[in-house]
Amino acid sequence: MQSYTIGQAARLLGVSPDTARRWADAGRVATHRDESGRRLIAGGDLAAFSIEVGQSGGGEEDASYTSVRNSFPGIVTAVKLGDVAAQVEIQAGPHRLVSLLTREAVEELGLEVGMRATARVKATSVHIDRT
């Protein structure tokens, strides 16, 4: 079975390597060492832990309540404004999401490059929440 480094696991979980390391140190996910001494997480253990993290919602106290289940917290990397429409790009871990929305919505949310935002995907629609 494939194993993952702490950094790889962090990217897959959408958290920082420090957070993944703290979780491993606290025993929330099992690790083992390879022949060079690096800590690894077995693929099956990481899969089970990712489900646990997903079901717990990541522990954010101020999370919004929504029916949209696919959330991608990330950082705004581009905002392109037109007269009526706008395009917003978010990098969420390894995922690049692009949403087309009204210029008015972008302005109301105050979206700009470098700020945190969450892309929420339901069916074929991507919803952007300022976080």
C-alpha cells in the first residue's frame, strides 16, 4: 500500500504541514518511519482520517451553514472584472477553481487577490463565500 509524507498528506487534507504534523504528534493519525527516518502515513490510514476530518468540518468555529457539501477554502489568486460579469480564481490546495459571477457580487463580497475565500460547489454551480 502507498504511504504519504507529512507534506503530501497535508496537501491532500488541505491543511498546512504544521497542522498535519501536530495531528500526527497527537496520535490522531498513525505514522511510521521509512528507512531514511521520514515519517509516513499509510494510504489506508490517511483515507480513513480524511473522512474523519471531512465529517468534522475541519473544526472551524465560524463556519457558515449551507446545503453545499463540497467546500474548497483557499486564497483568491485572480479577479477579472468586466462591465457586468466577473471571473474569480481560487487556489485551494492542489485545486484551482474558477467562478463566473456578477461584478456586483464580487464588489459586495470585497473579493481581491490575496484574501481568503471558500469556493463551494454544488452540481454545476460554484458559490464563493468570503472567509
